[in-house]
Amino acid sequence: MVKKKDIYVNFTYQSIGAAGETRELMIVANEVTEQVNARKAVEEINQRLEIALDASKLGSTEVDLATGIMQSTAQFKANYGYGKDETFNYPDLFNAMLPEYRDRVKGLVQEAIAKDSIYKAEYPVKWRDGSIHWISAHGRPRYDEHGKVNRMVGMTADVTESKLFEQRKDDFLSIASHELKTPVTSLKASLQLLDRIKEKPTSPIHVKLIEQANRSMEKMSVLVDDLLNVNRMAEGQLKLIKTTFTVADMLNLCCNHVRFENKYQLIIEGDQDLQIYADENRIDQVVVNFINNAVKYAPDSKDIYLNIERVGNYVKVSVKDTGPGIESHILPNLFDRYYRVSYESENYTGLGLGLYICSEIIKRHGGDIGVESEVGIGSTFWFTIPINET
């Protein structure tokens, strides 16, 4: 039995006969199955490559070095703030680049041409809307049949988010070392002075030095706790010990250090009888962080409002101050890891991990966390968690 298979054939038709009349028709058939299958394979590979590029948000281009004309994908143009149908050529690429990076990148391109190698570069570009974005670029030259370079093919990716994360991480490490060094230095000085006068009778200086040492130890304890909590969260080891408790009772007991100073009024509003099933210590930690931030960043807001509200099957707890508020461009980043708000001419301490830890605690409870703020009016930090176990 003959096995059937599909093949592709290319037919050529040629008439045979005197001019003006056709007596015979010559038909030439050539099997082109291999060529068609090869073309289909190439098309499939190109399609897969295009899908991979789209999924990874990589842009590709080919530059005609003689004319500067670029044949670019939509993603490549988008990386520089251009639309897919807009003209974007080689000069536009360098014009978008911040001036101080242009010569270095041009040098890398020329080096790649001279050595027939791949150039790699990272540089910031300025979009036409004024925003700054970081680009990671790779490229390689292509040569004509005479060995003369005529094209450059390249790929780019927008790495702005990873650059910002790395910058925040570096800033965090710098801040952490500074914040830990301060109480360690103070504690060391206190202990050295105490050691010098250890044989002398107790005096007011002894008490002062001990109090100063205790303050330094407390500050170090807070900083180390933040670092340990972040590490536990990264490793998924932050455990929740849930019990049933009344939210208002927790709020009445928290932040006694603020109440004892008698500078601020913590005003509890809303449902005083609402009970929830959650980790009371962790939820208390979130509220304390909110209140401490209100005291730190809104020191003139003498009244701080703590509100308890039932929203469906969730409780919503909010902490409101009437301080200077937070600018809108800062709000989306407040709960990010390593993000620390910078206040000029103010000496605010801490690692900037508090709100990130709070967000992770609330997420582990299956809830949401957020902030609403208006400059000159004040800020409201809030979270919602299920009333009962989910």
C-alpha cells in the first residue's frame, strides 16, 4: 500500500507555437516541499522570537549606519517614549540620551565595530514628557560582502524599575549603617564613662549615663527588629498567632509612650465593640507605626484620630492627622521595600522599613493597606483585614 503524503509543487506554464497561436502547452512541475517547510520553520522561529521579545518587553532595531534610518519594533520605540507609528532614527536615539552619556555610548559602538563584538551599555534617557528612564542596550555590527560595516542590530530594555530598586537598596544600606552607628557610638561612650567612674559613689552622672545607654539600646533594638522582620518576611517565616480581640481595646492600650508625653490626643472613633480574629501584636505593630509616623511627620497635629469601621466582612482601621500632608507623587511608593521619604532640612531617623513591614503584615492577614493625603490638609493611613478567619 502506497503511503500518501502532502507535497508542495511549483508549476511553470509555457505556450509552444507560432506567434499568435498556441498549439501546445508545456507544463514544468518542480517539487519545493523542502523550501516551503524551511520557510515555515523560519516563520515559526520568528514568531516565537517575537512572542518572547514582547513578553520580556525587549525592543529590537536595525540601523543603516550610512543613513541613520532605523527599522525598529514598537517596543523599541516605546522604550524611548515614542509611539509605534512615529519616526525614530539614529539621531533621535542619541538626542533622547542624557548628554553626559552620549560620547561613552558612541565610543562603545565604535569599539564593537572595530572588534566585531557586542557592545553593552546602560544609560538614562529623557522622554519628551520630561520623565527619566533607564535603558539597557546591546548591539552588534553587521558587514556587507566586502567586509565593510553597514548596519548595527540592537536590543534594548527599559530597566528603570530595577535601577530605582537598586538605588533604594544602596540608600537603605547607607542609611542602615548610619542609623546603627549612631546609637552604638553613643552606647560605647556611655559605657566608657561609666567604667571610668565605676569606683566612685553613685551620682547624678551615673543616672544620666545609664539613661542614655538605655535609650541607645532601645533604638538599636527597634532597628534590629525591623531588619529581622524584613528578613523573616523575605523567607516566609513571619508567623501569625491569631486570637479574637476587641479592636477598640487594642487601640486604647497601644502607644502609651505617646499618651504619657501628653503632647498629643489619640481620639478613638467608630465601632467600639467590633471584634476580629487576627494577630493582635502584629496589628498593634501596624497601628503604632502609623501613629509614630503621624507624630514624626506631623508634629503640629495635636489631635490624632483613630477610626474603627466595619466594611462588609472587613474591619477598616485608619489613623488620621492634620499635618502638612504628602505630595501625590510620593504616595505610590510609600509601602515599597527600601523606600524612605526624604525631608530636606529635617533630621528624621529610621530605616524606612516600617510601612513595608506593615504592608506585609496586612497582606498576610488577607487585607489591604493604603494612604490618602492632601498637601496642607493632612494624611490618613488605613488598613482593612477580614473580621473572621478566611
